[in-house]
Amino acid sequence: AHSVDFPVSVVLPAGGTGERTGLQTPKQFCSVLGRPLISYTIQAFERVPWIQRIVVAVAKESTDLMADIIRRFRHQKVQVVSGGSTRHRSICNGVMALGEDGEGMAPDGPGVVIIHDAVRPFVEEEFLQKIATAAREHGAAGAIRPLVSTVIATTSEGFLDHSLERAKYRASEMPQGFSYDVIRQAYQRCSETDFEFGTECLHLALQYCGTNAKLIEGPPTLWKVTYRKDLAAAESVIKESLSESALVITGGRASAAALAEALQKAAGALQMGLDLVPDVTAENSRYLQTESNFIQVSINDPCLSEVEALIQALEEANPAPLHPLVVIWMRVVGEDEASDSGMVAPASALVDMASAAKLHQILLYGIQIHQSKDSERRDRSVTRAAQIVRVLIRERSPALVGQLLQA
Amino acid sequence: AHSVDFPVSVVLPAGGTGERTGLQTPKQFCSVLGRPLISYTIQAFERVPWIQRIVVAVAKESTDLMADIIRRFRHQKVQVVSGGSTRHRSICNGVMALGEDGEGMAPDGPGVVIIHDAVRPFVEEEFLQKIATAAREHGAAGAIRPLVSTVIATTSEGFLDHSLERAKYRASEMPQGFSYDVIRQAYQRCSETDFEFGTECLHLALQYCGTNAKLIEGPPTLWKVTYRKDLAAAESVIKESLSESALVITGGRASAAALAEALQKAAGALQMGLDLVPDVTAENSRYLQTESNFIQVSINDPCLSEVEALIQALEEANPAPLHPLVVIWMRVVGEDEASDSGMVAPASALVDMASAAKLHQILLYGIQIHQSKDSERRDRSVTRAAQIVRVLIRERSPALVGQLLQA
Ligand SMILES: [Mg+2]
Ligand SMILES: [Mg+2]
């Protein structure tokens, strides 16, 4: 795959009012794990090194909110412009803003402009590259998908007139790409009716510039958050991606390492990868910035000192994480130790520590596991611990922080 | 709203192979909370009193699975027929089966046949009535929705040819309804090409019977489970509907009733309705069959006898629940009682009881709440208890059964 060696910028129209979700908040600003949907979409573009600039067009009443999102989630490539009263007016404002100043761009403006929806957060670099390259070559390019439903024409009385042959048509999706000149000219030449009622940028490029867009079949991940149930689906996709792995800190002790290896095996059976490290100091301190999930194994330590040190190091290394981080204190108790002895103090200490950590976006949970000498019971405990780890990390429920769960 | 006073039957084609979900199981058989999607769809029809019969067309290799589903989820109106190699062949087999025997129908076959997708489980009676009534009046009727994407025609080289004016077209969705004669004749007259490549029953009715279907805009709840992320959305919708309310059993004691009322208020703020009952005996025993969520409040009772009795009554009243039921033991301990004293026995007893209950589809969790004399602390505890209740009932996580959580 050759790289993109021409300038590419992005316009994200985000002026919509979200009527269809049945929610009060416009859907691009709806929160998933404490972070607005649009921030995930912006991140999808910011992590692509060859994308220089992202212009977001938002309604006047959302300007402060958008500025707050840019600050909180540390977006670096974003410029905010005023949205228009329609989608096309918003996109047009974004396109014109790209032409206004040459900062960080080629002398004659950005080579290619990608237009995308703020509510399609799962777009990937590989597909963006296909669109940008085709737009560079053909003047315009757009994502298509097979039609999910048959399309029909209705009579004015509400009866079936005819149905379209499904194989001949496609759904036009986002992203789309344009050479800067094509999209600018299309907006300069199009009519008020286009601005008011048009929906399709590819159509403007064809009508006003004679550019037939190249159509490229996109992956199903291009889907758009449209209804309330789509927010649940987006949350599930995001949670899944955050819960694929965790880092187990063993403290370098053989007994903790043995337990961690057993846990690793049990978690693997649940499609969750665990990595083992003795500590997170020196060169391992890089893990503190990766927004991982952490499991601190403590052998017969009722006083929480190790997990306290971990949380402090996390807060220092990453004072404003992009999503709630999960820290699990896995307390291993010996068989001879009475299961609840000495737990009065740590139980309430765990609650207090979890309440404080929550203010720093760290979700702290405890799991107590018994080191039985009976190997069958030990295996059962480890299996149960892995299941609990999986559900705590997957759900990241704020309501359960500070709980000490029994494995 | 006048009722439906003519015979109505349903055909559900369910022979699909589920390529698009990226899952091994065909999507209509994918499990949501332990129950296959198609069972939810069948239930949506079975609870409509004026629907007589549901014919499900399944692939030969799924016949045993389907029989098992009918038995496990106690479906009463279902007849299984062999699916064909295409969607139209499956529907045709279902339609012909309805004509074969007059059992339970009008002498001349069912008046109206509703065709639906097995992967649209959230269809509601009100809309079914609209479709059935319009089909009776006009010979055919179908659900439509506005187009979510622009539809475009492509050239043979993969470029944009033209885009359709979105306002003039609609997406054809399910359910659709037909008078029996129309749909039977359409299938008797249509070609091999229609059987092989056609997608739209409404089109067959128009082409072969001259029937222009009445088109009715359907609600967004008609959406179809197509991709893997849609399964997460379906699970979320189903979990939401199962977690709107719970029954709190107070044992008739004033202190438990006072706590239950405080909990009711706190849960109300989380959009969860709690109903209070002293017990589930005599006339209240009807609640045992409603597949509710239950919260058993026990004051200073470390021995689990009340919740044990509740679980036993539930198992007897409802030996095969349609989804996992949630039972929460809410143990109230006084301030003077040391928080962990006497907990050794019940903690392991709770784990054992939960393991046994799980085999009967009952998910048992515990919450321990402290009755502080300090009103602020008491309020905080109740708020936390309500949050824990909400998340336990919402997520119904099997991995957390038997845990005693601290509120
Ligand atoms: Mg467009
Ligand atoms: Mg059809």
C-alpha cells in the first residue's frame, strides 16, 4: 500500500439536531462512556498521520460545547466553523474555511477534501486512503454499500408504483472525497434549491463540474448512528475494543506470577488477552500512558498499598484519560487465612479509595481469590476470577466501584 | 381502534444463513439473553390474540433446532415447514402450507397472510393491525420507511451515473400483508427467475395479480438485525424492557417497608419503578409467574431463609422462565452490628444458593445495606443500593451471581 503524498483535509458537518434518535441531545454530542460521539469520530481522523486538518461545522448554540470537547479530549487538528441552516450550507462553510488560509497546506489549498458524518465514528485509515486516492485521481469518490431494503416508488395516493431492481442501485454512504477545486466550484455554482433540499455532494460535483465520482464499496463499519438503539450498538463496539486486553502486575513474586499465568489462560478462553509485567516502573512506566486496563495482584496484602501506588502513578502519568480506566485489585488470600479476617479495614478503605479514584476517571474494583491447596478448587476460583475480570472491564460500571468480589 | 374480525396468519421465512453478521450461527438463531432472536419475533406475534397461526420456514438442517426452540420457549401457534433455497421459495412454502389444511381457519383459508422477517423482533400489535386491515381492504399492504441514505445508480465501470431524488422513494420494509388469494396466485404465476432473484413480494402481487399495495409508514422499531452490532442493539433494547421495574418484598415489617420506600424513590430517579408487596403468597403469588425482577428485603437476617423460600416458590411457579430472572437479597444490617460479623457463613451460603439457582435460570445477587442513624449516610447508602440494583438488573451478568455487594 503506497502512502498518501498529497495534502488531505476533512470537513465534518455536525450541525444536526438529532430528531431521529428520540433524544434531547443532538446525536453527535451524545455521550458514550463519558465521551461525545463526535470526539470518537475526530479521533478516527487525528490518528491518520497524513490528514492535516479537520474542520467541524457546528450550530451556533453548540460552539461552546464543541470548544469544551476539543479541550477535554485534547484534539489537535480541529478548527471549528459555524454550521449553516442545512447540511450543504454547513459543508460549504467548512470547504470555504479550508480555502481561506494556507496555513499548514499546499500553496493552492488542500489537495483533497474528505467529507464525513460526525455520527460514523468507526471509519478506518485503510478506507480513507482508498477514498483520498480515488478523489485525487478522478476528482470525486464516494463510499457505497449494497441496499439493505428494496427501494420503491409510491403513487401520490400512497400505493406502490414500482420497485427498483436492487442489483442496479447502491446506497451512497460517507466518507466522500473531492479534489478541492471540484468541491469548491460545485458549491460556488449550485443553486439555493440545492443548498436547501439537496442531500448528495456527489450529485453537485456531477451536475456543476461534470465530475463522475468513483464509487468504492465500503466496509460495514461505516454505519451511521441514527436511532437511539444505534447508540447502544456504538457503546457495545467501543466497550469491546477497550476490553480486549489488560496488564497484570505481579510485583515480581513467583506466587503472584503463577496465579497471573493461570488467570491469563482462563482469560484467553474468554477471548481476553492478559500481559504480565513485574511492575510499572522504569521502562514499564510507558504502560501508564497507554490507557490499558490494570490488574494488580497482591498476595496476602490487606492494606492496599500496592494498588494505591498504582493509582497514584496512573493519575500522575495520565491526569485526564480519554475514557474511564479500569483498575482491579486482585487480593490473593491463603487457605489458612480466615476468609473474612482482617477485611473490615480494607473493605471500607477500598470503597474510599474507589470514590477518590473515580474523580480521576479511574474505576477501581476488588476481587478476592483464595489460594486453595486443592487444585480443583483453585482452578474453579481462577476461572471465576477471569469471568469477573471480563465483566468488570467490559461493563466498566461506575455503580460497582469499591466492591470486593469473591472469586 | 376497531379490532381485527377476520382470520390472520403469519409466514416467517427463516432459512437465511446469516453471512452478513460475520457470525457462524444464522442471525435468526443467535442468542440474546439465552434466547434465540426468532423466539422473540414469534412471541411478538403470539401475544396478538387475533393472530391464529405462525408458519416458520426453516432450512432442513435447522429443523431440530427449531423444534427445540418451540418446546423450550413454549410457543403455541407455530407450525414448521421446510424452507426453500431462496427467500421467495421459503415464503411460498409457508403460504402453501396455510392453504393445505383448514384447521383453525376460515373454510376458505386464512383471510390475510402477514409476511415478516424473523430478525425484526420488535414489531408491535398496533402496526400489525394497520397492515392486516389495509391488506384486507386493498389486497396487499407493506411497511415503508424514509430512505436513510441517498440511492444512486452506478455505471458498469463503477462511477456515479445518477442519484435518485430521495423524497420520491421509500425503503420497503417488513411486515407486509396480503389477502390469501393474492399471495397464493402471485406465487402460482411467478417465474423461476422471480423465485431465484426476486426480493419483493409486493412486486409479485403487482406484476401477477395487478394489486397495487397500500404503503404504510412504519415506526423505527421495525429495524432488522443485519450485522453483528445489531445484535448488541437488540440485546440492549431487550435488557431495557426487562429492567423497567422490580417487585420489592418487605415481609410486612415496618422497618423494611420504610427502607423499601426510600429505595423506591431513589430507583425512580434512575427511571426504574419499584412496586412494594408484603409477600408473594395468597393473591400476590400471581407475581411469581410474571417474570418480574425481585428484591427480598431482610432485616438482620444472616441465614438467607426468606430469599431461599422466594427462590423455591419461583422455581415451583415458573420452572422454565423465558429469560434469566433476577433475585436480589437485600440484607439490612443495623449500625451496632459489626459490618462483617456473622458474614462468613452467609457469604459462602449465598454463593452456593446462587450456583443452584442459576441452573433454574434465576440469577441471585446480594446487597448489604447499613441502617445508619445518621440520615445523610443512610441516604447515601440507599442511593448506592438503587444504583447497584439498577446495574445488576440491567446487565443480568451470570459472572456476578452470589456476590454480596456493599451499599
Ligand atoms: Mg452528501
Ligand atoms: Mg419481500
